Amino acid sequence: MTLVMTTKSKDQAERKPRERIVFSAAQLIRERGVSGTSLRDVVARAEAPWGSLQHYFPGGKDQIVTEALGWAGRFAGRRVHRYLSELDPATPGGLFAAMADQWRTQFCSEGFAAGCPLVAATADVAADSPGLRDAVTSAFEQWLGPVVAALCQLGVPQDRAFPLATLMISSLEGAIVLARARQDVAPLDTVVAELAPLLDSAAAR
């Protein structure tokens, strides 16, 4: 997901309270940012006891947000591996199209209310909270690393894989923001159309 997480997970009830709290925090950050996400709302969405906050998260809201961002980064990284395994044909442009299509599908089916939690957190608190800024940076790295590895596997030279992975994620995040602002998935289609040939040409050399 890329970073796409359905708001109402089918297995929500099967998660343990701690996992539900982290997952729910990530969902709320996607919708409201960090400052707009209250602990009461996190607990309510997680359907967890209020006392579980202090038990599992003695560091309070900052700890919950940090763990939610880490979860989001790992989730995005795992999705990259899944996309790679399903590509046919397996090309860098196809990988980027799959990353964008996940967001396209979400916006078309659920609307534009929720975006990427990493972007939301960066815009909301990165300037004022070094700890949360580090958490966002770490989460992006957990997403970027698998993209770099996938590009190398798809034939992109190692010295090109990191800058192209950075370009992919940056372009995708920008397209997500524009799509939400315009209430239109066209920006996602545009970045795929423009970047896919560039990415494929890097693997063809």
C-alpha cells in the first residue's frame, strides 16, 4: 500500500487489543492527521478498554503514533513484495502501476476521506516533534527499502534503484494528495503514464 488500509478491517475483531489500538490509530491519522486524532477516538474505534492504553502504551499518544507509523511503513513494504509476486509481466512500470492502482481502487470504492498516514503525520507534526519526525522517516525507509530491492530484482541497476524508488514514492504521494484535493483519481493515472516508461527503460539498459 502502497499505503492502503481499509478503514474497516474484516479481521479487526480477531486482533488483540494492543494490535487493534495501533491499527485504529493508523486509520485515524489517515483521516484526521495526528493532532486531530484523540486517544478516546482511537480506543473507541479499536473497541478496546480505556485502561489498555496505560497498560500497553505508557508513553501515551506519542508512543501510539510512533507505533502506528511504524506499522504503516511495514505494511507498505509487505505490499511491495506482494505486488512483485503478482506482476505479469514483471516490469518496474508494472510495479509502480500496481502501487498506484491500490489507491485508485480505494478512492473509487471508499471515497477520498483517507490518505497516507505518513504524509498526514509529516504535514502535521514533523516540524515540531523531532521524535515523531524520526518515526515518519523510519516508516518511509521501511517502505523505500522493499521498493529498491524490487527494482533491482526487476533488472534496474543498483545505482539507479534508490533514486528511482525515491521518485516512485514521491510521485505517488503527490498524486494521492492531488487526487484527494480534486476528488478525482486522474493524478494517479497521470503519474503512472509518465513514469512507467522511464522506469522500464532503466531496466532495459
